[in-house]
Amino acid sequence: MPGNAAEAEIQGRKRRTLTAFLKEEAAAKGFDICRITHPDAIPQAPERLRQFLADGCHGTMEWLAETEERRSDPRVLWGDVRSITLFGMNYAPEDDPRDVLAKRDRGAISVYARNRDYHDVVKGRLKDIATRFAARAGEDVKVFVDTAPVMEKPLAEKAGIGWQGKHTNLVSREFGSWLFLGSLFTTAELELDEPERDHCGSCRACLDACPTDAFPAPYRIDARRCISYLTIEHKGPIAPEYRPLIGNRIYGCDDCLAACPWNKFARSASEMKLKARNDLREPELSFLLTLDDAAFRTFFSGSPVKRIGRDRFVRNALIAAGNSGEKSLIPVCKLLAADPSPTVRGMAVWALSRLTSTADLADFGRQCEAENDDAVLSEWKMAGVSL
């Protein structure tokens, strides 16, 4: 027994030392919060994910279904993991991101995409921490940032970083809705933090803020109705019923995040790479609609916007143009009606149908020499023009 007690004391001291080292490294690398949980902390996750997929709420994000088993259980992803550390980096904006929604000639880009791709910023620093920790601990480590099949938000709740609000996103008492998450899996035994409890109460500000009613119930989201999904993940034409509701949101949507009352405690991001570039705060639609592929790649270099490609992005900008009421955008929309991309051509027709009279659109349609496919022809038909 004395030997067992001594061994337990040695192991306990090692856990405390490694935990303190990890949290010190996190702070030194610019993370605002670091908490630890165990790999068995989210037993409800498999059934919740299974139901989400069965209901079709993932839309065309087939990678969610393909990684279901690994995503549901950290031990399936890596059987040797003993501790999971969650890191949070604050990216809160300096002002309310909804202010730009009233500027109809401008495009609204989600706060997280207004500067460097956070995957690069967060993962680079996590790798540095992992290298130093592995050398210190003599244990194996793996780091993940968003793109891996890790349910970071439920794990972050169990680690005590925050809780999943009614909009399904993480909410923190210190940072509101504005935290990027990353995780470090390790074979080391670490000191665990206490879970955070739900502080939403009777509030439903996030649910009421959603323009497309994407929440069938509190704590449930249907991605197929979500503007972030529609403007980022969804390929091809966006359903006509959602286009007017999208407004001038050209990449993502922050409405449910920005509506959360807990944001009053958040302070703006200190990491310069996460602060908004001036030219991405509220870019002019007239400029965005002129971007060809090369110009698009140059303008959005380093930004996550770049990953959706020029055609999908211009599709979004054309929807914003159609919602703008800006007659000055008619000429560029007419040019885009002859774009090589069918998706772009179709949205150009829709935008013109909102900005011009049916008679003027019909005159233009008769003159239009663009090669159209069935999807584009259906846009002309919906606009009341037969070619």
C-alpha cells in the first residue's frame, strides 16, 4: 500500500506539472483559454449526430456522414487518447457585424473570414505547442482544427470553455460567441477541468435572429436553411425562396452569433491576423462582381473565402446585387449573364429580374447570345422571359 500511494503521488504530480506546462504554453502562443476533458466525455454525441444525419439536416455535406463513426467518438478517431485539451482563440469583432446589412451596395462577409484563414493561424500554433509538450511529456500527441472529424463544441463544453447555445454554437461567459477552437489529443494523463453548464435560460435571441428560420427547435439546426451553409458549402444555384432572405450576405452569416446577449462581455480580438482587413469589412458589390478567377484569388489570398472559388462567390454577390435595388449594378449583371459558369449566368438573370422591368429584361434576353443550359433557361422562365 505505501508503494501504491507513492506511485499515485508521483503520477498526480506528473499530471499537474504537465497540465500547468500545457496551459502556460497555450497562453504564450496567444490562446485566450485552454481547458481539458477526457475522451469519454460526450456519450450522447453518437445518437445526436445519427439523428441529425437521418433527418438530412447536413444537406450536401456528405463528409459528415462519411466520418460519422470517427466523429462520434474520440476513441474511434484515436484509440490511445487519454486526455483532450481544447484551445480557444478570441476573434470578436470591434463592432456589430450586422451593421453592414443595412448597406445594400456592400457585401457582408462573416467575421471569421475577414482576414487570415484561422485554420492556418490556430493549427500552426497548436503544432508548436504539441512539439514542445511531446518532448516534455514523452507522450504521443495529435492536433486537430475543425477540418478533422472531431466534435469540438461538445468537447469544449465538457472541458469548461463554454456551452452549446440554442443556436448550436459555443457560447462563453468571457468571450461570447467568438472563439476559434482547436484540440490536442494526447496519450498523457492530465488534470481535468469542470464542465460548463448551460446559461441560455429562457433567451431565444439567436433563434429569433435567423433570417431563414434554420432552427427547427432550440439546440437543433437544419443546415439546408442556414445562410452560412447556402453561401459556403452549397454548390450550384441557391433555391429561389432563400435568395431574398440572404440580403447582402455574400459569405456566411453572423446573425445568430451577434444576437447573443453574452457578447456584451466579449472584448475584441487581440491577434492581428484575426482582425478584419479594411477591404473585407464591407466591400463594394460593384467591385466584387468584376472579379475573374485570377483577381478573386489575389483579392482573397490568405482568406477562407478563397476556398469556395470564384464562381460560387460571384453567385453570392449576384444574389446580393439582386437584393440591393441598385440600378447601377445592371451593366455588370448583364455582362455576367454571358459568364462561362452556368451558376453565375443563372444568378445574373435572377439579379436582373429584380433590378429591371420584365419588358427590359425580355429585350435583353432576346439580345443575349450566352450559351444557356436547362438551369439557366429555368431562371429566364421564372423571370417571365421565354428565349
